Amino acid sequence: MARDDRGVTPQSEDFSAWYNELVAKARLVDRGPVKGTMVIRPYGYRMWELLQQELDRRIKDTGHENAYFPLLIPESYLRREAEHVEGFAPELAVVTHAGGKELEEPLIVRPTSETIIGEMMAKWISSHRDLPLLLNQWANVVRWELRPRLFLRTTEFLWQEGHTAHAGEADAMAETMLALDLYTEVARDIAALPVVPGEKTARERFAGAVRTFTIEGMMRDGKALQAGTSHYMGTNFARAFEIEYTSDAGRLELCHTTSWGMSTRMVGGVIMTHGDDKGLVLPPRLAPYQVVIVPIGRGEQAERTLAAARDLAARLAAAGVRAHVDDRDHLSPGYRFNDWELRGAPVRLELGPRDLEAGTALMVRRLGDEGKVPVSLESAPRELPGVLDDFQAFLLRRATEFRDAHTVVTDTWDTFVEAVGSGWALAPHCGDAVCEEEIKASTGATPRCVPLDGPPATGTCVRCGAPSAYGKRVIFGRAY
């Protein structure tokens, strides 16, 4: 299929090629010099910054404080929690030489920070008065990926990781669910992703966790994306690192800890949930530029339309709208229109000499059938915030309808196999790890979660016929 250098492979032809081409052509990211690493370009990093700001504010509003912990972790720290080190062993990057000599103890480039933070918690906590300890850090981590994919699975990625310590299980579980609620809110309200919060099965738990909870989103190829996780660690890490406190009764007790994280894979989730064959489709609350103004004209006309465009952008900014003037006069208007469609700007305003005389600009939404609609230059700062809110709501509704249309409730194996080929299956499941492995080997699907708001359901496992273990149906799907 012939296409110019701005076009991308249609999703229906090759979704993977569409994604790989789009993240590069939309100037979001580039490949780093080391396999599996990425360079996040300004447009892509701005999306991450906007998501980060929204999540960071919510984290701080709930009483957590940001801190920073070292990148390098002594190997012995990881070995203190056996299940944890076993779970991460294949992904570890290890430093054995530094300063021109071999190190006495190898250092791990952090894959996650439970161990180093556990060490510090043990130093900082002595009494029940020190609890709860509510920490968060924004950092990079390294997990050696054999099959990397930009934003989704990279050797190094950016994220936040919350780590907390509590006096008892009830408080720690409340914290675990609070973090999950924060992720659900940010995904739905900011990224317009209709995620499903739920609990992971035992086989899918985080290494070292007692319970793992997740938010799962459906991409436009029907696959699932784990968009954020929250873990109740019980006393596993407290026991390994001696995170103890003296209770008000004078007894020495182990703390109950949690950890939870959301990463730059959310940017990939936004791309794959909303994008189309023309390129990105960005929810306004995550768009670097919510409104792009394209002035049109030559000579003196160009000077007038450019001046008017800049004035309009300033008035939009005063109204809280992120506006950008595309003043690349060496490019044709048509090229610039197509470029901003590719880059997903929610609203484009075209401003030519005739529009300026009429006191209007032509407004084009990134999606919608209304075409080009005149909007008053005078009233645009009042009207466009509502247009952007409507577009945000439209994207969430559209993604929800797509997810629901590609989710099948089933009790039979044949229907299950068909459903996970193009979307999700909601089916009874025994919870046995061997059965899950057989399902994955046969279909490529794994249990994504047991939905928290799923209605009660009984029955027998869709694969092996054993009694359902959860009293609810489980979401199965192929995943990134």
C-alpha cells in the first residue's frame, strides 16, 4: 500500500507495525544505543509529565511524601527475600566492576526498590508512633527485556513507586486499595482509559507479594495492558529486613508493607487505546498541545494571520488551554494539517485571511464527523474548554464501548478460544497455576484479573472443569 513519509500502516493490516511506525513518526520516542532502551523526545515526555503531575498531586494529597533512593542495590539485599530475587533474577543487570577493579560484592541496578527501601524503613521505624510511613519516589528502573517494545517493555523505564509501612494488615490493605483507586481515577479521568480494577491470581502475583491488584485496559487490537499495580506484601519484607515497631502494649511487632507503581507504559496505553490509521488521538488532559492554530497566508496576509494566531493563543492560554501556533511557513497548510492529525492534537484551528476578516477560525476536532466548524475568535477562549471536555468524555465513552463489544461472557472452551483471539473472555476459573499454564500454551491468553466489581458467579473452570475458585468470572486475554 503506497503512503507518504507521514503515513502509517493501517491497524487492520499490522497493528504492531502501526504502533512502531507511529511512535517514531509522531516524534514521541527514538531507540537508544543499548538494546531495549529508549530516548523519550520532548512531545512524548510532555505526555508523561502531564500524567506525572496529575498522579503526583493525588499521591501528595493522600499524605505521602516523595523521597529518592539509590540506583545501585547490594546483591545481598535482594537475596534476603527468596521469592523476590527468584522472580526478578532473569531481568537483573549486575555491576561487577567499578573504579578500575572488581567489586567485593556485585551491585544490582534496581529493578524495583522494595529491598533498599526496606533497609531504610528498618532504620527509621522503631515505635508505633512512626507509623504509617508513607513514601513515594519518581525514578528509573532497569529490567533486562528480551523482547523490548517502546514504552511498553523497555530495559529502562520511568515510573513512580509507592512504598508504605503500617502497624497491621487492615491499614496496609486499605493503603493497597487506595493506591489502586488513585490509578483507576488517573487512567479514566486523565488518560480516558476505561480500565478494570481487579486482583491477580496467585500465579500472576508480584514476586514476594501476598496479594496483587491491577488495572487492566483493552487496546484497539483486543489485547490487555496492565496499566498499574498495587501490592500488599504482608510481613514478608518486614521479616526479611527486620522492619519492626514497638506497639503501644510494649511488644515488638513486624510491620505490614505495601508497594505500588505506574510507569511510562501508560503512554503506550494511551497510544494503543485511542489511536487510528491517521495517527495519534490524544485525550485533551494528556495532550502537550490541546489546540493547535495554523495561520495561513502569504506576504502581508501571513503577517496578519500569524499576529492574530499568536494573540488567540495567548488568550487561550489565559483561559487554561494549552495552545500552540504552528508558524512553519516553509510547509504547506495541508502538510501541517496532516502533521497535527498524525500527532493527535485534539483541536486544530485554521486561520486564513478570509477567516480573519469574518472574525472566525475554522475548528476541526481530531475525531468527529462535523468537519470544519467556524468559531468566533472573540468567544473561542470561552468555548474551547467545553469543546475539549466533550472530546475527553467522547474518547472515554468510545474506548468503553469498544472494550465492552470485544468482551465475551462464556462457560465453554470453544467460545473462550474464539473470544481471546480478538478480545477478552469472562469465564469461571479454578485458580490452579498448571491450568493457567495450559490455557496460555493453548491460546496465548492469561488471567488478567478477578474484577473487583464483577457480579457473583459460580460454575466450573472453562478449561479443566474443576470448581470455580473465586465466586466471580475471571478476565482472560492476550497481553502486552
